[in-house]
Amino acid sequence: MKTTFGVWLGIVLLVLAPVSLARNQKAPEAEALPPGAIYRYTNPQGSMVMTHTLPEEGLYAGYEIVDAQGRVIRKVEPAPTPEQQAVMRAQREQALDAERQSQRDRELLRMYAAPDDAERARDRQIAALQLNIDYARGNITQTRSRLDQEISNAARIERSGREVPENTAVVIERYTRQINDLEAEIAQHEADIEQVRENFAPIIERLRLITGG
């Protein structure tokens, strides 16, 4: 049986972060030079470098754009290194995960104010399914009684040396099929009960965590 809570589980499960972020991360680029300007930065060895073409180390060190008179036109802060970018991506994803979880919690609390509410909803669904099971079992008892009677009648006819009517065999086959169908229906309802329990388990557990109940 499909339930709205099975759908909700799709919400409970964590959303996977896109694995292509690292591959799609654009490398930093130097700002274009105005006419007559030049890049200036300090390399890892502590030396001042002035160049018309800014290498990667200049991007990560931070640089200035200076004019022909040495005046600073613009100062550019160091670009984050690949390692720093990875840390920032991880922090962003953690923040997104936290926000997603917070949204799921709000949606959950709109459905159930406390764990007891979810437990009662679970028990109502289970009770309805159990009622179907009890009804099917009652039908099996009645149908099996009719089947036994037909089989007994057929056996008595055979013992008397007479031929069993064709209709009796048809009735026996029909009752047998009805019993099989009812047993399959019961098995499905029992499976549905287990599914309801599984669906509600994470809901109730999460409610206990966020409500302290």
C-alpha cells in the first residue's frame, strides 16, 4: 500500500550534494589591464614582481594594478586557493543541508505537533488494515466451511457409485480460488502493516529529537 508517509520519507532522506561542483569550479582570472598599466604582486619568496601577464601565484597572493607612474589603480585581494575553495564549498553544502533539514522539520511539525500524534496516525492506519485482515479471515472461515461441505457431498456421491455432477467440481474450484485470493489479500495487508511501521519509524524518531518528546 502506498501511503503519504512513504512520500514523506522521500523528504526525510538527505538530498545529495552535486558531485560536479569541484569539476565546474571556475579558476580565478586576473582583471584586465587598462592601457599602460601593469600587475604588481609579491611572490612566495618575498620578491616584488611586476608583469603584464599575471601568473597563478599572483592570483593567489593578491595583486595591484598600477599605472606607468607606479600609482595603484586597483588592489585585488588574494584569490582562494583550491584547498580554500574546497573548504568553502563544503561549508556552503553544510549550510544548505542544515537549511534543507530545517525546512523538512517545519513541514513535519505542520503534520504532527508531537511524536504521540504520529504514533496515533500510525496506529489508525494499522487498525484499518487489521480490520481488513479480520474481515478476510471471517470470509475464509465461511468459504472453507462451504468448500468442506461440497467436498463431503462429492465424496458421498462417489461412494454411492454415482458420478459427481460437473457443477460440484466447478463450485469446489471456485471456493478454492476464493480462499487463495483471500489469503493473498491477508498477506498483502500484513505487508502493508509492516510498511506503515517502517514509514512512521523515522518520522517518530525525528519528532522525538526535535521536540524532546
